[in-house]
Amino acid sequence: MTKLSVNINKIATLRNSRGGNTPNVLTTALACERFGAEGITIHPRPDERHIRYQDVYDLKANITTEFNIEGNCQEQKFVDLVLANKPTQVTLVPDALGQLTSNHGWDTIRNQAYLTDMVKRFQDQGIRVSIFVDPDEKMVESAAETGTDRIELYTEAYAAEYGFDKEKAISPYFKAALKAREVGLGLNAGHDLDLNNLAYFNQHIPDLLEVSIGHALISDALYLGLEETIKRYLAALKA
């Protein structure tokens, strides 16, 4: 079954809005694990507007499921943070400084040499590497040439089109998934997946190993409660 990794950035955003430690990021992560999540994802940014660097150390010391750290490897502080904590997986995302949220994948053709170096640097420390890419077969194929273990398909376009034409929305992702299989890459996905569109995506994407979901899941938890929300997301992945 496709694994569910819960992105807890929004918990950190809420905490930071008051300057204290409520809600507690670590307590939330442990609750997610207890309620059935198979992984915890964070995306620290240089301004620490949500996840703080200390959170990374606290999480690493306490969580027992997969730990996925997303971020821009062009920031040396991010690279140092990942190497110091050695998570299960690092997901390389081409964010610009101050960017609100991730909004595109890597150009793995133009940046192939750079990504090859970064992939090796993390893999040498026993960290699984995933590269964030758009659903473009050429980008998937070029990603494989970097030596990465996995790619993560950026799913915002799917989510935006889903309500209008499901088949059109899923088509480029299905083709990208087939290409990933062909070139031997593991496959993750994330961004704007929710209870409305997740089951269809999971049913139509072959070999999907993991989804990372944050904003929608945490928002749903405001109405449903965290335990019930995670239960429903897991059910969508089993549908």
C-alpha cells in the first residue's frame, strides 16, 4: 500500500504565530504516528517561518517512522541540517528564497550535473534521495541519470484539473509513472492532494510508494480531528 507521510509544517506555522510552543510540533508528529501515519515530512526554510531548525533535531531524536526532510539543497544551511540529522529521505525541491510554497519541479536536464553531485553527497551518508519533478517524461528520464533513488511528482496541476476532467488530469502523471518504472525510479507524489482527489490518483498511478500531504490534511483535522483525518486518508490509499 502507498505510504502516507504527514507534512506538519502548518502545525509549526500556527505555533509560531504566537511565539510559544503551542501547538507542539513534536507532540503532533508523535500523535500522527500513533494514529497510523507511516512517515513525517517537514520542509524547513531559511527564514524558519514554520519549521525551526531545532525542530528537526527534536523530531529526529523521537519519531520512529520514516522521516522525510524537503528543501532547497542550494542553501548550504539546509544541506548541513540534513547531513547532521540523516533522515530516512531527503526530497530536493528547487524553491527560491522567500517562496511561499513549492510551485515547480527541477529542470533535471539543465541541472543534471549539479543534482548528480548532490544526490551522491546525501547517498554517501545513507540518506535516500528523492527529486521533486513535474510530470514530464523527459524530466523523469533525466532525473534517473542523476542516480537518485526516487522522484516526487508535483501534483498541483492534477489537483487543479481534477474537478473538471479526471482523465485529463491524471494522464501526464500516469505517463510519468510509467517512465519512472521504465528507468528504475521509486515514485512519490505530493502537493494539494486531499480527500477528494487522493483515491483516484492512487488508483491510477502504478508503483506509487508514498504521498506527502500537509495543508489539506491539517485543515481537515480542524473539522474532523487528527485521528479521524489520518484514518480517512489511509482509507483513501486503500480504496
